[in-house]
Amino acid sequence: MLRFETAGESHGECLVATLTGLPAGIPVSVADINYELWRRQQGYGRGGRMKIETDEVEIVAGVRHSHTIGSPVALLIRNRDWPNWTQALPVEDIAGAEQHPKPVTRPRPGHADLAGAIKYNFHDARYILERASARETAARVAVGALAKGLLGVFGIEVLSHVIGVGHALLERTAAWEEIVALRQKKEVLLGCVDAETEARMKEVVDEAYRTGDTVGGVFEVRAHGVPPGLGSHVTWDSRLDGRLAQAIVSMQAVKGVEVGFAQEGAVSFGSKVQDTIHYDREARHFTRGANRAGGIEGGMTNGQDILVRGMLKPISTLRRPLESVDLLTREPSPAAYERSDVCVVPAAGVIGEAMVAIVLAQAFLEKFGGDSLTETRRNFDSYLEQVKNY
Ligand SMILES: Cc1cc2nc3c(=O)[nH]c(=O)nc-3n(C[C@H](O)[C@H](O)[C@H](O)COP(=O)(O)O)c2cc1C
């Protein structure tokens, strides 16, 4: 069973994560993890924090000589902003700390501030937003990079691209090669494969900047090279589509998910949306007329690319604040503003990749198991042989 946990707050000392259940012998590269962390920080519309911070992972357990050893992997990512917060958010009470508070008493609509402050009984939403913040996703991306390391050994790749920013939408399907090329780019604008559409997306972000507003959008994650048979139809919680949906909607600001062409399917006749089945006698394998199911039928992978989309609401912190109420005085007051992103759709795509990679790695190890890479590979190869001879 592959499982992970994260801890850490936005302005605390660091983020930490543990990942338990990886077989021994999986290659691990700090440079590869850092590249994923860099990708999470890119995109037009990010706030000032991305400029002061370049995330770097430290692996403190579970990896020796660039390979897993079968024990839990522990990671940490330091918050470079921490020195500015040591007095406002000290771990142990220090004399004079009350001189340096950074309270948030005017909760932001759409954020965790109000619900969290009531639930945890604080009259300062600071402790809530510190953990609700998407800063936590840096730890998820680092864990996702380890999951990608496992999947990569077996020829499975997970990538993303942006298909919508506000009302600017990509009107065509992206080819896998285009998404691969996007990942190599050293300058990330909005993560769209189509330059003309990306320019329209940028106009939307510019309008949000001009008006003190924010925008959301849609990202798509694709997994390529996935064998048939991950996940299962037999129980509600083994169905892979359900597990992917939970993983994607667990992301901060993601409010909707789509597997395959779900929205299009919902408004079409059945004859138009199912992926017809064919057989290539020479190659001795089944082929499909399309991939509208997004690579999953009956909760199982069917061998086609997995296709999952996440729908992000616009960021909740607005430079032109929304109406709120002060937690202490109960008087109407504009919501708090703190340095904030305006658009995060490309970054959300990278986080979505991590979440999909983690869920796929879990399903992969459920099916193939193994305490060492040698054992996992033996199980995998033997299953592929069975599929070939089916
Ligand atoms: C990559 C990323 C960056 C984000 N940056 C911000 C931000 O700068 N300011 C903000 O108010 N919300 C930001 N959010 C969204 C909030 O974290 C999120 O809206 C909040 O935690 C409440 O959760 P919910 O929207 O899922 O209900 C970001 C989300 C993501 C995925």
C-alpha cells in the first residue's frame, strides 16, 4: 500500500512529506524532483512569492545511492520566507511575540478563513490559512515526482497542459507530442500548446491584473503508456475514475473534475460517445475507434491514455477585496489582502500531474506488488505476457 502524508504551513519553517510503500531499487533524482518543483512555481499570473522562492527538496530518509531502499522516504522543502515570520509564528512562545502579530481578522470569501476559524475556535484566521494555503502542494509535487520515478521505470509518463483560462479556451485536442514539448520549455507563459490561444489566455490574465480581479480555468492531465487493468470494477473504492476524481478535487481551488469527455458525453447520443472496439489480426491486439472515455472503462484502465481535467475556481484573495465582516468587531469590513496569485492554472496542472501519478502508482503497486524493483518487474512482465497471449 503506497501512502503519503504532508505537514507544514505556508510561513512555517518547512514543508515535510513521507511516502511509504515504494519498493526498493526505484531510481530517485533530486534534480528531477527540483525540476518538478520549479515547474509548479511557473506561469503568468503568479504572485511575488514565486520570485523570492526557488523550492529545493532535501531527502532525509529512505534513499541511498540514488535509489529507494524500501523504507519510508522523507522529504523536506524549506520556506525561504520563514526568517520574516519567526516572531509572528514562533513554535514556542517567546517574550515579546505579541509585538509582532500578523492576524487575519477579515476572512476572505472563498477561502478556508471563516469556516476554519469557527471550527478551530480562533479569532484570527492566520492559523487556518497557513495550512489551507496551496503552499502545501509543493510537498505533493515532490511526492508525485517519486511516484513518476516508479511509473517511468515501466514506461508510464504523466504530463499536463492548460485548456482554459477564464473564457479563453483551447478549441482542439492536443497531441501527446505537443504536451511533451511543452514540458521542455524554459519559459512558461500559460502552459497551452497553441500559441494563439495562449495569447488570448494572457489577455484574460492582464484584464484581471488591470481590474484587481482573479481568474480560474481548466487543466488537463494525461497519462501515457498505462497498461490495461489498473483499478477495478468490483468495489466502489477500487474504481480508478473515482480515485482520480478525489485526488484532483482534493487540490486547493479545484471545484470540478472530468474523466474523458464527460461534459460532451452528457449532451450527446450514446452512438456518438462510446469508443468502438476493433481487432488488428496481424498485430493480434484490440484497437479503439477513439478515446472519449479517457482511458478508463468500468473503473479500470483500458490501455488508452488516461485523460483527466480539473476545473479551478478563480483565486479567492482579491486586490479589490470582497465584502466581509471583522471577526472581532463584527462590523462590515473589506476582506483581508495579502500578496497573492492572480492565475495559477499552469501550476495546478503540474500539481494535478503529481496527484494522478500518485494514484496510478498506488494502483500499479496494488496490482503488481513487490518489495524490490526486480520483483515488481517480474510481476509486471509476466502480466504483459498474459495480456499479449490473451
Ligand atoms: C497553485 C495554487 C496557488 C494558489 N495561490 C493562491 C493565492 O495566492 N491566494 C489565494 O487566495 N488562493 C490561492 N490558491 C487557492 C487557495 O489555496 C484555495 O482557494 C483555498 O485554500 C480554499 O480552498 P478551496 O478553494 O479548495 O475551497 C491557490 C491554489 C493553487 C492550486
